[in-house]
Amino acid sequence: MTTALRPYPWQQGLWDSLCRLAQDRRLPHALLLAAPEGMGKQRFARAFSAWRLCQQPVADQASGREGACGECRSCQLLAAGSHPDLLWVSPETDGEKVSKVIKIEQARAVVDFANQAAQLQGYRIVVLDPAHALNTASANALLKTLEEPGRDSLFLLLTDQPAALLATIRSRCQLLPLSVPAPEVALDWLRGELADAASAAILLGLARGAPLAAAQLADSAWFKARSELLADLTAVAAGELAPLTAAGRWQKMDAGEQVTAWQSLLDDATQLAMAPDELPRHHDLRAGLERLTATLAAQTLLEALWQAVEARRLLDTNVQPQSILETLWLHWGRETRKRPAGGHHAG
């Protein structure tokens, strides 16, 4: 079994449960896989689909768990992205613009697909990714099919926002919550993925326990530059660096990544100002965070954090990104210079 056709280590319990249901012929026809971003929902759905479509399932040598063989015609078609009995539905892309919804035309195509006989004499599988992209019209178009699917049809709905789905959709699915793994499980996997395994715990904390998000974060520009950004925030607050000079130093970084770094650092600084004994998520930067919070009131940090959240919202509008970032730096310089020393308390 190839790696791509196996679930991640933290998904093994859920995989085993579904395998038992399938082997007992009690597998629900619609499964709602709910998990935070960065937990590997797509990999799980692809591995499970491959297993149900595989013509020669095999047991994994390491775990003994059954899965797709990776070699039969069905597995080869799946690897090529041309399996006739698997329909993966996501919001459409028009040029560079990605739709935010799964449209009713796509939902109708799903209904047609699910009502046809399998071409390879097995399952017909539909994956909705993300399921919360269904709008009211497309969700309603699927209700009858979800309630009375064609024979050997299987629906996999993937979401990190289960509450955003219509209640009528949720009620027709078996909920499969995939919770954040135990730290030791996540760290064991993450250390094997990173060039610098020593940063695994920090990355996992910043990703709120989601292993794939942590692995992706390791390559982000803002994670690599966060120490420098913290130093500049501290220098501006101390009056040692002009806000617009700081803004100019950071103009080459993607605006979204820069705002993410602001939010993450200010969130930690605010928590540290209010609860000095708590371990910050950027615990390798604790000394720098303590220098920043030593002369700032928690209320000042909270207001700055709110400004970063507002900057994030403005980045989705037509306002020029550099203007948004300059305003953020100017506000930081103004607010941190006018506030009296606050120490570690609100107000």
C-alpha cells in the first residue's frame, strides 16, 4: 500500500471503526468528516475511497490494516485522476478566481452521477470538499439523493465548519469528528517531516495541534521572520524606529503573511501581559515577548490585536495592501508611545 493510500497515524482509530462497519456491511451511505484545517481530511477521504474502489484490497505489512493495493486497474485510474466511479466536487475555478460555493449545476451533476450504475462494478463515491461550500440551492438539490442514494453509492462530506451546513444535510449524514491528535502522536510524525526537528513543538503549538498545518507553517515566510518582526515591533514601541521605516522594511513580505505574524505575536504578547506565568506559543521568543510587554498595558496590546484583525479584513477589499500595513504600523507607533507603562495588567 503506497503512503498516499494510507491514513495518517492520528486517523487510524477512525479508519479502524469505518473498516469494521464496512466489513459488517453496516457502512452508512453518507459520512460527514469534520476536522480543523491541517488534519488531513482530503488524504483520509482519498485513502478510504481508494480502499472501497480497489479490486484487490491488501493488508498493510506494518499495521495489518486493510487498504487499497495501489496496483489494480481501479487504483491506477485513481492515481491518474480519471476513475469513472469517483466524483470529487469542489468550488470551481474561473481563471484566477475561485468560487466560494458549490453551485447548483454541480449538485445536479452529483445527483446524475450517484444514480448511475458503477462502471467498474463497485461503489460510486462522491466527495464534497468542502461541504460547507454548498449554498442553499445546491444543498437542497442533494437532499433526496442523500436520503435515498443509488445502490452502492457513498458520500464523503469534508468540512472544518460543520455548523455552517444546513441541518437537513447534517441529519442525513453520519458525523465522523476527527479531533486534534495527542501531542506525542503529532510530534512523532512532524519530526519526521521537518528539516529542523527541534522546532516541531513550537510549530505544533502555533498550528493549534493540527499536524499538517504545522508542517506547512515551517516553510512560511512569517514563521522564519517572526523574531525580526518582534524586534521591530519592540523598537517602534520604544521610539527607536519610525513606524513608516518599519513598514518599508517589511513591504517585500506578502501582506497576508505579515498580518498573520502580527496577529500571532500580539496574541501571545496579550496573553503574557495578562497571565505572565502562562507558556506562550512562541515560547522560544519568550524573552523578547517579555521585553515588549514590560512597558505596555494589556489593553494597548488588545487594541493592537484588534487592529491586526481589522487589517486582515481589509486585505479582502480593494484597499491597497501597503496602505493597510502602513496604517497598522502607524497605529502601533501612536498607541504604544502614548500609553503609560502598564506592566502585566489590563487597563
